[in-house]
Amino acid sequence: MKANIKAISYYLPEEILSNDLINKEFPEWDIEKISSKTGINSRHISAKDEFSSDMAVKAAERLFAEHNIDKSTIDYLLFCTQSPDYFLPTTACIIQDKLGLNTSIGALDFNLGCSGFVYGLSLAKGLIAGEMAKNVLLITSETYSKFIHHKDKSNKTIFGDAAAATLISSERGFCSLDKFIFGTDGKGAENLIVKQGGMRFPVSNENEDIQDEYGNVRNDKNLYMNGAEIFNFTGEFVPKLTEAILEKSNLTKEDIDLYIFHQANKYMLNHLRKKIKIPEEKFFIAMEECGNTVSSTIPIALYEAQKQGKLIESKNLILAGFGVGYSWAACNLII
């Protein structure tokens, strides 16, 4: 049984952190430099009392309204987040209740970041192919801003909060899911991490702020990213990932009409595009007004590509997610 992406919608919080505001807080951080290097003009920040489940519900409600979807047809809920409401219960259970979905559905959380959407698509495909579900609601939702120190100008510049809701169905959609490729290398875990908050290192009130050579301030409760190592990782593994999914799909680079990669930042994306030798017109970027929204970057970009008519004359698409873990995944979509 084929699995198809039937519809996508997304939600962005109301508060906007623009480059102007960042420049006012960090005058040495030039507005044009931020825009040209990151490709981001603004990012949306969740309210103090707004959490992943709240954003997930808003994204799903928008999906139901925009695409005239009967929520009673949903028979499985997959929720991807690294900022859950609680350690327990499962946030997917909370979302099921808030949305008023049937109590006969399956619902689970999975903890993945930048590769999470592609992993979620593969899980949805497996549920449909195994005839365990007909309509899977995949929601990605992150509030990374709550992990970032207010004086960490580097991470504040890159990350934004968002949620995206995607319906994967056995019924016909605008594209079908084909082949998948995955990868994992846990040796890179320390390079993108929130060290405190789990069982190994509970949150401590005795943290000491540390300032790095670039003036970024953080402590072990905050998000730490070793940008240089993450850049090296993507440069090594993403070209291999692209080659692998093309080979598995029995396609060439020329057969692909559109590539949508995890929207990390403009500099990294352009570096990858040139290294893999993807024509600029086949490489879609959509992060100017929302930033790096982690697991939601690919569905947001896919939504915008469809909205802009980029899929009308397309037949084959490649999606690729990569980052925290290290974790990576790619798939091809057939229009």
C-alpha cells in the first residue's frame, strides 16, 4: 500500500525576533552580515507560556481547517520534538486530548532534531504499508529558544520556534513516499547538546556562565553548538547521503527536479549545494522569515515550494535532514 503526503500546514509564534532587534542588543552584530551569512531576516519565538504541545495543536488545527480534513479519520499520531512538555506523560497523548482525536488511535513521541521530519515520514510509511494505519498525523514542534542563553548571540541568530503538521495517507496526495536512507553517528553528540535536564545531569541552580572567544554566553542548561564541527560533519556526510538516496532510487542528479534540505543556514546550504553540484534553480531555500526551526524546516519549505508552484512541473524530489545526534536521513518523493 502506497503512502502519500496529502497536506501540510505550519504555525509560527506571534513574537518576532528581527535582525534589527538582535543588532540593538549586540551592536557589533551587523544586520547585513546576519542576513547575508545566515539567510535569515527574522525568527519567531514562543511565548513564555507557550510550549511544544500548544504549537503542535495550532499547526494541526490549521491543517484541518486549511485542507478540510475530518480529524476523526486520523488513526495514528507521531510527534517529533526535543522540547517536550514533560518527561512523562508522552506529549503526543496530551496533543490527542487537546485536538479531540479518537481514543482508538496510536500516539507516540520520538526525539530527533533536524532529521526528524524524514524519519517521521518513514515511520508513517511503515504504519501505512503494514496496514496498521490509513491516516497518520505527523507533527514536528520545537521551542529551542527556551534552551538558548539570552546573551548567546550566535544561536539566537540562527534558531526560531515553529510547528508543522503533515497528513500522510493511503489515499492519493500531492506526492508519494518512495525510498529512504538513514545514518547515525553518536560520536558527534557532544557537538550539539543541552547537557543538563535529563537523568544523567539534572538541572542545577549552581551553573556558572561561560563566555566563548566570540562573546557568546551560555551554561550547561543552555543549548551548545560547536558550529565548526557541525559544518565539517555536514560537508562529509550530506554529499554521501545524497549519492546514496539517488542510487537506492535508481535516479541521477539530473532526474531530480527539486532538492529540499534541512534549512540550517544559508552559508551551509550554499556550501553543500556547490559541493554536490546541484543547480541553484533546483535547490529550494525558505528560511528568511522563520530561521532554523529544527525538525520543522523541511515541511515548512515543502509547503512554501508547493505554494510557489515549484511542484507543478516536478516529478522527483529529494528531502534530506541532518544534524543533532549526529543523525541524518533522506528520501525521494514522487509527484
